[in-house]
Amino acid sequence: MNQNILGLLGPSSVQLNCSYDADTGDVLFLINFKAFIRGAFRNIVSFSPPNIGASPLILTDGFYLVGRVTLTNPTFVSTTATMTFDEVACEDENDYQCEINYQDGATGEAPSPLPFASTNLTVRAAAEKPAESPLITGVNGSIIEGQNVTFTCSGNVGNPPGTFIWEKYRMIGFFPTTYADEPTTVTTGLVNCTNNGTSSVTIAMESEDDRSLIRCVIKQEYGDVFQQTSILSVLYRAREPVITTSPDQPSYIEGSDPITLTCWGAGNPIPKYTWYREANDTILSNTSSYVINDVIVENGGEYICVIENMVDGRLFNDSSAINIIIEAQTTEATTALVETTIGTTTAQQMTTETTDNKVITTETSTVTTTSHDTTVKEETTTSERTTKYDTPTVGMTTKESTVEDTTTTYLVSTLPVTSAPTLLMTSMSTQSDNSSSTDAIRIAPTSNNNTGAIVGGIIGAVVAIAASVVALKYLLARQKRGKFEADNKIAPMETNEASGSMAPSSTQQVV
């Protein structure tokens, strides 16, 4: 018979087998399974050998097996009788024997049945899920933040007995908080192969435990089982409101899209919301959101969100504020690059006497204007006059006159220069035939705007005034030259039409 069998309580496939070897001529009549019942081994089932062909039977002392076992007779091929436990019960834990009844083929006698050695079936039980959720004690109605709440769990902890551990699962987080050191009290179960267990845990409830659950777990070698509470509601005061904005940006431009302020605060029961403006008692909204539809400078400033709730008969509140900056619309100032080019104006005259005395007059006038941008313009005017006297007989002197003026004009513009025409200016100076002058001011436009045209006109006027000043200086220099010639009695110059050269109008002695 197979030895030391282990069976798990409940559905099973545990077997008791009895095998034999028959000598030639031996005749088998019956095979019995015995169990130790009421202090002795008693027949509980019987099997027939293949030569008899009878069905196996459950005997009187084996009635507790009815409906839970399957009996299989030996065959000509297999000399093994089998009792299979389809479901193991606690009373199946027992000592068993197998007995063979036969006739000796050599003597023809029926000796006493041959008993086999005993075997033992040990029944083990897995823990069962507790029938009820953990019992909650230590509270009077609702669970409130800070309370010590006790949870108690009872159930079949199996055989060998398992132990309880406790787990707390919060809404946030993947891993539970485990309480593994709580003792388990074990008592014998309703039947002698199982055990009951009881365990308790006390937890100081926090606001973060709201929407959590508590689970009791039986840890046992044949498998773990658990039972848990429903989702817990932990009451706690309103706190820590947070304000967000949409669109989310540090400041807003007047006339932009509406600004949505949203307030969220923790609390159970769910807090009530109230919006105020800069410590003003006027209520803007009683919902968690407030929308600034009219985005103007006057609607900027501090907005306050107040949340409140009632816990255990007490009113709690908290608040938060946000400063909304709304800036006025501004016209973007664009400075147009002004490119100014005024060419060089040069006049030259030469006078030659017909006498031995020679008077050579060279006059050069140069006007140079440099404009950097619309704010600073520099003009440099240089007039240079050189008069040379050359005579072999009369002691003469040489006089040179140089005038250099520099003018800086500041053109200040606070309006955007977006469009301006091209202005052309001609110097008012008198030029000789071989002089050259190119005076032009170009203003580079940036976009179409009437303001640009106004500014362009202003710049053109200023440049025209500057050119007038240059021309005036040139005329003054010409006047000084005429006085110089009169004082020194120098003949005026005329143009020789035939040769195109400059010559004195008459011969004149220098005194």
C-alpha cells in the first residue's frame, strides 16, 4: 500500500492503492480496505479480482465515503485496487490497511487473510477567504482625520494555521503600506483539521487616507487569501488652494482672449469656492473657476480664491491669491534707417595777371554730410581759400584763409517711421561750370503707415534747413573773399570764352 499520503481538504485526486502478486494456482476472492475506526481497523470498501468480476462496494463502516470516492477493481493486466478521493474531508485523515482473501493453489485451502502494513492519510487545509469585511471600531459615525481607527478580521486560517498581515491601499501610489507585526490568535476550527484566526490593527487616519481601503491578508503555505473594506471616507478640513490660469503666461495684453482662473483645494467634504477681487467684499464667483472676459488694464490686479468646508461641526477655510498683470496696447516704435548721401561740391577759380606780378587764387569749398540714423546727423562744412602772390620785384605777402564748421543735428522721433518718400535736395551754393554736386536723402520705409510719411517729411525739412545753413555759410565765405580782393586790390576774374580759362579782366598794378 502506498505510504504517508497527504491530502488537501476539498476537491482532490488523492489515491489509496493496494497491489499484490499471486502465485500460480492461487485463487483470489476479495480485497478489502480497512480504516482505524472506533479503536480498530474495520472494512470500509471491498474489491473483486478479475476472475470474480463483481463490482467494488462501500461497506457499512465506510458510508462516510459515499459520493466522495471512486473505486477501481484490479484487472488481468493490473493487480492494483484503487480508492480515489474526489473530495477530501477532515474525517479522511486516518490510518489505512489493505487485506487479501484468496485460496492457496497448492493446498486448496483458504488461509487467513493477509494484511498489508498500515499507511497514513494526513489532511491539510488551505486558508479560506474571510466571510465578512474587516470590522471597523473606534469611530462614532464618520472617520475624521487624526482619529485612531481599529480594524478586526477573522476567518479560517487553514491547517497548518496561517497568519494575518494588514495592508493599506491609497488612491495615489502603487504599493501598499504593510502592517506585518500584528499578532494572529488561532483557535481550532469546527472540524479537527482546520483553524480559525483573528487579528486587529489600529491606524491613525490621515487626510491622505481618504478614498483608501484596508485589507487583511491570510498568509498560508497553500495560498494567500484576503478580505478588504469598502473605500473609506476620511473627513478633513479645506486646505492649500492652488490657482492656475489659462492661458498660462506671466502677463497679458489689453484686448487679448479671456483669462480663466481655476482654483483647486483639498478637503472632505468637497470645499465651497468663492472668488474676490483685491480684498473687496464683492463676490465674483461661487464656483471653482472665474473668467476675466474683459481683458483691460483696469481688470488687472490681485484675485483671491477662498475655500471652506465643515468637519465635525466646525467651519474651516483657507485662501490663495494671484496677481494678474494686464498691460496696455503699445504701438511698436520702428526706427527707419535713413541713408543720406550729399556729394562734394567744389568750385575752383584761377586769375593770372598779364604783368610780371602774378596773383594766383585758388578756392575750394567742400560740403560733406553724414547721417547715421534718424536721431543723429553730423554735417561738416569746410571752406578753404588760398591766395598766393608771386612777384619778382615787389615784396609781397601770402594770405591763406581756412574756415571749417561742424554741425551736429539731433532729430528725435517718438513715432514709428513706416513709410516716407525719397527726398531730393539741391545745395543753394553757387557753383562754377566745372563743379559737381549730388545731394540726396533716402529714407528706407518699413511698412505702410501715415505716421511714417509725417516723420519722413519732418526729417526732410530738417535736412533742408541744414543744407540752407551750409549754403549761407558758403555765401558768407564768398562775401569775405570779395572784401579780401577789394582790400588787396585784386582784379575780378572773367571767363575767356575762347579758351574756357579764367583770366583777369584788365592789367592791374599791385600797389
